[in-house]
Amino acid sequence: MRKRYLRGRLISLDRLMRMLAKNPRARWLWSQIKGINGVKYFSEDYGNWTVAQKMFAHWCIFYDSIYESVNRPPDRIIWDDEKLEIWLENEKREVETYGEKNWAKVGALHDIKSAWDYDEVVTFGEE
């Protein structure tokens, strides 16, 4: 992995792209073009993007999903990578707990059958 300098420190390209993706200008541009068909973030097609461009797009999508989250964390959490990782783990745990609790309510403990459990299937349509 290539490295870049930041204020006298050597940082990874991935970390640099992550920092750039959190930049307000990059976020604004991403939000403006993400839903428009045919508009490219970079002038080249995706197959010709550099590793840095692909990493940047990945982190833009990642932070876009964080900012659009129903339980969006405060900016101070988003800007701190370690705190954001903790927030993501907590969100994952909550979703799993909620899913387990509700799955039991809907019938995970009951006898649920799918269409594949039956010997006969009825179809509708023209003959």
C-alpha cells in the first residue's frame, strides 16, 4: 500500500482517502451527483479508475450511509475513526438483538413451512 505525508506524518493511502471523503466539499459533490444517471465523479469509466479513486468512492459511499442513518451519530463521532468503529459495533449489536427478539415473535419458534415443504404446487395462468 502506498503512503502519503500529512503534516510531517506518514499515513496510508486508505486513511487519506477516508479523510478526504469526510470533507464537506467532497460530501456535497457526492450528494449532488450520486442520484443522477450518467454523471461521473471522475472523468474515466470505473474500469480505468486508480486504486485511490476506488478507495475514495468506497469511503464516500460509506460516509454517505452513516450521514443518512436514522440513528446518525454526532459529527464528533463521525470524524473520529475509532469512536465511529465503536458506534458501528453498537449499531450492529442493536440490530442483531432487535432481529432475534422479533424473529421469535413472528414464528421462529413455531412450525413455519415454505412452498418447498409441500408435495403439490398450484400455479395460475394460461394453459
